[in-house]
Amino acid sequence: MNQPQAPLGALFAAPAVTVTRRADGSTLLENPVALEPYARCAGEYLEYWADEAPDRLFLAERSPAGLWAGVTYRQALDKVQRIASWLLERGYGPARPVCVLSDNEVNHGLLMLAAMHVGIPYAGISPAYSLLSKDHAKLKNLVQRLDPALIYVGGAGKFQAALAAIEGLHHAQVVVADEDALPTEAALHFSDLLEDVDLAAVHRAYAAVTPDTVAKILFTSGSTGYPKGVINTQRMLCASQQAKRQVWPFLTGQPPVLLDWLPWNHTFGGNHNFNLILANGGTFYLDGGKPVPGLFDTTLNNLREVAPTLYLNVPKAFDMLVPALREDADLRRNFFSKLQVIFYAAAALPQHLWDGLIELSIQELGYAVPMVTAWGSTETSPLATDCHFQADRSGVIGVPVPGVSLKLVPSGDKLEVRVKGPNVTPGYFNQPDVTAKAFDDEGFYLIGDAAKFADPARPEAGLVFDGRVSEDFKLMTGTWVSVGNLRVKGIEAMTPVAQDIVVTGHDRNSVGFLIFPNVAACRRLAGLADDVAVADVLAHPAVRDRVSAGLQALHAANQASSTYADRALLLTDPPLVDAGEITDKGYINQSAVLKQRAALVQTLYADDAAKDVIYL
């Protein structure tokens, strides 16, 4: 790369990987550096930092007055022990988890830590299942399967319909935030859990926690059927953080500062980000914003006050952040003032956003802040590979972290990746049949992703994510379509209109696109006001011409039939949570959208040209 770079040696371990090619055609990849001893449980991190840096701010959120307020490490440990004492006094144990329905907040974090501290599993349920779902079917299913001992809800007024929907399906103690009205006579306020403490009982339960104790039950997105409950042990969480420390050694030199919205009921926010701050004695500012129109303004306001040392987010957030950084010099100055690393995950980052962030960091600092990523899943807690070096382009997911083995298995014209290590789940909650199918005969987890070498001659240059094996399909010609790669190229070609793309064409003669539009960008492009209907915005010639130009550009750059689309349809309806079309992190599930919107796919390929379809 020609841009001036930050001194990477001061931040990251040198990438290294051993490659073993086997007679059965598979390839093993391992990190030659051994995983160093890791903590017995996540509680050891809290105990350590409460002693080492008791007055350092740990968790902070906006108060009703708009000021940052929260708990130090010493205060957090005191509250965690009090909550844990309350849980133990009522006989709660490993058989019935503590369940949280609501978004990230300090109380949520303390309850999560308290449960894990004494061997009680924490189970976070996506707030979307309560707030966006119309039938609450997934919420009902999960509550019945979990049989929780306690259900916590912050902002209970918003959850009235959800709480009513699960009434009679559980025997849990309902707890709400102190500012909430009690939904029933039996419900409690959060402060009721803090009144007394039996430290001897807490210490006994804490000492009994082992690396194999279940720490969390985290649910997959549920794109097909109901979500699966992934068992996360203490070993998984702590091995993952130890591996992170070894590939990001700078974490131990300066306490990290993070502003983050990513939900704790998902592994990216709840394991990677939350535990990274906890393990390294950092400060976590809870971002009340999200990468959606209206709410992202909250994120931008927070970034004007909080100067993070790390910025970890999903591509959709960077899509909204880059224009704001270009337009606002004060925001840009504060954002980059202490920033050491920019990290993206959960989906591929379009190249124009990668280039934009590098350009902006050079403009502000004189050098490029490292743009890195990692790869894994809920089942790998989540760290399996880490790109702890500056790659030449977006999409490089790095090399296995210490302790992790990858097996690359030929699958069609791709290499399917399988994972083994102390970070990998032992299975799914109360689903032994699903667990048995999730591992191969050597104990490798079948993650379902594909990867390829960035440079086959230099394996230390890392792997490149190559899509989901199950998402790829063949055209009528027999040609394979690489959905993951084409999706990213399509979004890039149709900037700023395309927020996300679903690739169509299975058993058809050509590839097509169903486009989830960036409606705000489309309004700006068309010069239309906020009160103009979405359908009218998408029908505007300026928007349709931009899509048409994108199709032409993609075709000009890629002549093979599997590498471009010859038709596209802009979708007026956003992705549906109930149908599993989208996750909390904004990831679009291709198969769920194709199933839910089969009629639109038929329209896309109708013999008679449809007026809404944009053709090459």
C-alpha cells in the first residue's frame, strides 16, 4: 500500500500460519503461536480490575439529563455481588437462566455479569422479537424453551405487548428498571436486587465456576425456523479474549475506550466487544444510537464527546459515518484524536467505505488508521480468525488466532471452512440432534462459510471471505454464482442507492438483484422531501438511472454471466424481522428474503417486461 501507515508493530502481533495439506484433499491451517493460559471465568476479569483500577469508569450511559453516568470497576463488582447474592438466596442455579429482553444498558450489563459470576447462564433475547414482531412467535418460543428464573426488561412501557404475549408461558420473576412502573404486583424494581449481600455465599458459588460452566445461551438469527440456542461456556469467552490479547498486544498497554451500540444478545457486541473492554480494564460508553435514519444522529452526537481508541462496527454504520466525517471537521477531529484501530465485522465492507475511511484518517492524522476485521460466529464466541495486519483491500479475514484450527474442505469450486478450538461451542441448548449434525467426524464445527487464500503463495497474507456455501447457486448454464462476492460488488456499483442486495437467478438464465434501498440517499439524489412516499422516491428517474448505470458498470467490468446482473427491482418494503430477513446487526439473510418475496422474484423474471424492473 502506498499510503502512510500507523506503526503496526506497536499494535499487532506478526501474522503467522502453518499449512498442512492432507491426502483427503483438505487443508489444515493453524497459528504456530500457542494459546497462553486464560482466565478461569469472566468474573476473574472483573475481580482483577476492581482491585487494580477500582476508580476507573467501566460502564457509562446517558442519564435522563443527558450526562454520562455509570459505574467504576469497584462499584460494578459491588453491585454484581449484591445481585448475585439475591439470585443465590432465591435458589437460582445453572438449570434456569437469567433472561434479558431489552437493549444494552448499565443494569443489563450488571445483571449479565452477576449471573455469570455465580454460574447462572445469561440469555439475551433480541429486542426485535418484542418490539418489531407482530405475532411475538419467536419470543414465545424462546421463553418457553429457556424456562428462565428471571426476566429483566428496561423501558418496560415499550414491552407491554411482549410481556402480555408471554404471560402464562413462564414462571420467572419479572424485574424492570427503577424508573418503570411495575407491570404486575409480583414484579420487582432493579434496585430491589441490590439491598443485601451475602459475600460468603457469593464467594462459594464464584469459586465453583469452572471453564466448562455455561456462561451464556445466545440465539442465532432464526432465519430458518426458530433460533437455535448456542451454548457459550466460560472457556469459550476467556480463550477468545486471550487470543485477542495475543494478536492485539496493544490492548494491554493502554485501557481501551469504546463507544458501542451492538446488542449484547449477539456475539459481536456481547462477547467480542463487551468482553474486550472487561478483560483489558477499559471503558465502555453505551451508544443509544443505531445505524438507522434518525437514531444515527445520537451516535454522531456521542462521537463528538467521546474519543474512542477503538471503533468496532458493522458496514451499515460506516456507510452512515463516512459522509458525516467528511462534512463535519469537529466530528472528524474528535473521532480520530485517540483512535488506534477501525474494525468492521458481521458483513463485508464495500470498498468505497474502506477507501473513504483511509482517506479521512490520512487527512486528519497524516497516516492511515489500520482497517481490520475478524471472522467467526456465535458458535465460535466469535473469534476464529483475525486480520491483525493492514490488508490491501476489504474482505481479508486474516489467519487463525492462537488455539484455533481451521480445516478447508473442497466444496464445488469453493473451500468450505470448519473450525476447532477452545473457543468453539459444545453444542446447542436442549437440541442434541442439531448438535450432532453441527460437527464433522474430527470434531470440527461446520460453520457453513467459504474462504480462499488472499495470496496462495503467502498464506500469512490471510484468507478472504468467499461467501456462504449454502447461498451460492447455479444458473441454467451450470455456472456457479458467488453470491457474497456479487452482492458486495453490486452495492459498490450502485452507491448510494443500494443499502443491501439480494442476488437472484437460481436455475434461471441470468442473475438479478432485489435491492433494499437507502431511502434517505435516494431522497437526496431525487431532490424529494421527507413526506414523499417511498414508492414515488424509488420511481424517480434519478434513482432508476443510478441503478441502471450501476448495472452497466458492473457488466462492463465483468463479462461472465455469473458476475453481473441484467435486471434489478427496488424494494419498497424494508426487511422483515418476523420472517428472519434481517438480524439486529443489519445482516440480510439471502435465503429468507428469496422465500418471503418469491412473488417479486417471479416479477423480476416475467416474460413481459414489468414497469418496475430496471433492465441492463
